[in-house]
Amino acid sequence: MGLDFEQLARDFIRALRDGRSQTALSRRLGYRTNVVYAWEAGRRWPTASVVLRAARTLRFDVTALLGRFFAMTPAWLATTDPTSPEGVALLLREIRGQVPIVELARRTDISRYAIARWLDAQAEPRFPDFLRLFEAASLRLLDFVALFQDPASLPSARSAWKLLEAHRRAAYELPWIPAVLRALELADYARLPEHQVGWIARRLGIEPDEEQRCLKLLEESGQILRQHGRFEPARELTVDTRQDGDAERRLKQRWAEIGLERLSAGAPGLFSFNVFGVSKADLERLRELHKSYFRELRSIVARSTPSERIAVANVQLFALDVE
């Protein structure tokens, strides 16, 4: 993404005060000196918990905002203040998932010792380091920033946000785009002497025209580049499609329909169902079980190498009866 995390931290704090003077905000936060000036000048840095507490003081519902950020709200959000040092540590652990600390250290150029202490709440990261680690662990930093401020209004985030929004629109317009991207990462594709028109379509079981539309949009939006005769992903990116509720529902419907098409064709896969009666309490337990399963699934996918197959997991659990 090429973000300058220190500049982003300054821009974030400046936008947070929203026209208030630095002195007024410093006093409102309980400081006797104009500490906000020092933060925005980059002369000293608040910790992540201090910034989140400042957001809460300025009437941001940090708990509710983080609940929106996660597809499945973490249980700890109901019991721990996310603006506390312990809450920041839990947030970082949540987005980290199963990514090894040594890998986070490699991505951030921050020592493993420091990261381990932050994750265990033995120390607190400076706000720019928090931003750097958040991006390295989740690839969704700009979506986090967007909970509090429009990234397009922040000079340090504007171009990256514009690119991310283009990627999001592409995912809405052509549901097969993520599968085509994954196909470009396959070991079999890497072994091709050059890109072969129709190879991806045959591998995914889609029409050649669909392959071409996806590749064209991916190239136009900067998600892939043509190098050495083949297409390659330009950069690693996690695109959260929940920004547009209607579009996200259409995407979920389309992938459910694709599963139905494969089932109707007798394609191999795991297609099962179980209609049952259950208490309300146990239905909630089953929902939590599904959430845990999906988190573990994503963790396994993140660590899996080499890329040899492309798969889709459709998770469904719903009540049939109406109260």
C-alpha cells in the first residue's frame, strides 16, 4: 500500500479534533500542556489506547464501531473496554489470527520482542506502530481508519483509499474476480511458459468471456500486472465487501447459486444439511461454533502453501421458523 504510517497517524489525529484548536483538545483530554501539537508535529506519539480514548471522548462509540469492523463480533468486545491497554492488545490479537510473530516482525520491521509484549499487553505500541502492525496483520487498515474518518479526506491515505474503492467496485461488478485472482497464484499457472487465453476459464469452469472480463477489470484497477508473459497480482490486498449491504448480499447469493450449480451437476464437494430442533441458547452456541470454524478456516488458508486448488466455503445457519 505504500503508506507513511507516521504521516497517517498525524493526519488521523488532526482529523479527529475536527476543527477544534490543539490547545482546546489537549485540555479536553486532561493534559495541561499542548500535547496535541506535539503529536501532530510528530515530536512525540500517543499510544493507541490514548488515541482510542480520545476518539471516545469526542463521542465516537468505539465498541460499536469495532463491532461493525468484524464480520463476526469478538466475544471480548462485550467484556473489555477497547480503549484500554488490554483492549488494544485483544484487538491486535484478534486481527493477528494465526499469523506468526516472526512473520509480523518481517512485515513491519519491528522486533519480535516488542510485538510479543504488545500482544500480551505488557507494553503499548505508539500509534504509528499500532497502525503499521494493524496493516501487517489484517491488510485492512484503511477500513479501520474509515470507522472514524473518511480516508479520502486524509492526504496520506487518499490515493490508497481510491485504489481500494476501485478494487471493491470490481468485486461487486464481477463476482468471479476473487477466483480469477486466486487462479493467477496457482503453482500450475506459474509453470505456464506464458499466459494462455482460456486456461483460467477451463480451470474454474467458467466461460472464456468471463475470464477476459475479469482480467480486463483487474488490470484496469491495478490489481494485476502483465510480466514475463503472464499476469501477476500487483499486491496483497484484503477487500471488505460489507461497505455496500445490498451488493454484499448479491455476492453471497451468487456464491450460494454457484454451489447449487455444482451440486446439481454432481460435482465433488461437501454438500450437506441437517434440519433440527434446538433451544434458543443452543442455537446461539451453534452460531458461535460456526464463527469459530470460519475464523479457523481463514487462518488455515492464510498459512497454506503452495497454492494448488481454488475452493469456496459457503457457511449457512438460519432459523426456519418464524416467532
